[in-house]
Amino acid sequence: MEESTTKKLTLDDKVDILIEKVDGNTKNIDSLTDTLSEFMGFVRDNMATKDDIEDLRKEVKGDSATLRTELKGEMAEMKEEIGDLRLEMQAGFRGIEKELMDIKASLDRLEKKTQEDDDATVQEIFLLKKRVAQVEKELVLLKKDQKHHVTHST
């Protein structure tokens, strides 16, 4: 038994030790032996071999290389599409910027024209007030003159 602790035990060795520990009841031993044999058969039939694992590693490596290549291609396409979109947006923004500059220039011209019109209107109102004041003075003088004629004629 001391040997088993110092060397690495295989699964078969462990099964043999387990069978030794089971009491002398052959029915239990036979049942346990059948169960363990069935289990060992399942493990042998289904366990992966080094070759299976190597094949799987190669397949995964190949798949990842293919995926990497596809992703690089798609990323390059996306980069190109983004570049095209950027150019379209820049052109659109330049058009909008030009249109805004044209609108600003139109507003500046309109503001200048409105100011000129306002100044002209104020000037006309000022001149009209002067004329009205002059007409009012003349009217007052005419009324005085008319009163003076009326009082002298009677």
C-alpha cells in the first residue's frame, strides 16, 4: 500500500484497490465490478485522445484565423464607408455653411435697407413737422390779419 502513495495510480489501480476494500460478499463485488467495468468502457469510448485534442486545436486555430481575416475585411469595408460618409457630411456641412452665410448677408442687407428706410422716414417726419409748424404760424398770422381786417372794416 505504501507504494501506491509514492507512485501515481492509474484508474485501473484505483479500481483494484477499491475491489480489495470491499468485503467478501461476491454479489456486491460482482455488481461493483460490472458497474466499474461499464464506467471504464464509457470513459474509454468517450474520452478525447491527444490526437482528438490536437485536431480540435488545429480546427479552432483555423477557424479563428478565418474569423480574423473576415473581421479585418469587414473592418476595412466599414472604415471605407465611414470615410465616404465623412466626405458626404463635410460636403453637406459646407453647403449648409454657404447657405447660412448667404442668409446672413441677406439679413445684413435687409437690416441696412431697413435702417436707411427708417432714417429717411424720420427725416421726412421731421421735415413735415417743420412744415406743419410753419403752416400753423402762417395760419395764426392769417387769423390775426383777418381779425384785424374785420375790426377795421366795421
